Amino acid sequence: MASVPYGPDMGHFWDGIAEGQFRYRKCNSCHTALPSGSWVCPECWSKDLNWEVASGSGVVWSYVVYHRPFSPKETVPYNVVLVDLDEGIRIVATVDCPDEDLYVGMPVESKFCEETSGKKLKFYPLEK
Ligand SMILES: [Zn+2]
């Protein structure tokens, strides 16, 4: 796997991706779910955090579709989506579907895909 630059707080997250687990932080004091890079709980200020495994499913909170590339290497259009995970965390992602199919409130799920650069976590519309 290609090395991924990260600080000590993100090591468990990236190790989880390589092992097929979507990990996030959870406060041991008040049980608030936190984004993976968190080092202190914003609710109770505790630094007593644990790593949990997310279900990987959630709903689209908002999204944008980019039609202009930031660099010549990018292929447009592409979407950038805010997903509210079932655990209560909002993350930035992309959803692998036609952009015109996206809508706020769309149920999505994540799946691990093997690519030449390593394992990737991707979001897809939830299959019914
Ligand atoms: Zn807390």
C-alpha cells in the first residue's frame, strides 16, 4: 500500500481503511461520536476517546457538483457530498452515481474497493 501522510491521531483511521474497517472516534465520558481526526470531545472536553467501527451507512446532508477542474488532471463533473453517518458524524465524501441522481436525504452506504493504490472507501446509493 502507498504510504499515506497522517499524524498520530489518524493512524488508526488509515490502518482501519487498509484492514477494511471504517473507524471513528467516540468519547468515553459522554459517548459522543466524533470525526476521526478529533483529539478532544467538543461536548465535554474529555480527551478520553476510543476508536469504534462505523456502519458505513448514512444520508446525504448536502452536495455540490463541480463542472470546472481545479487542476488540468481532474475530470469533471464530479460531486462532493456531506454525508451524515448513522453514528452521528458528518463527513465529506463523493457518491459513485450519476450526479443528476443525487438528492438531499438520499440513503447511501460505503463499500471498500481494491485499487492499485490500495483499499479505498467509496459511497454508493443504498441498494434496496
Ligand atoms: Zn464527551
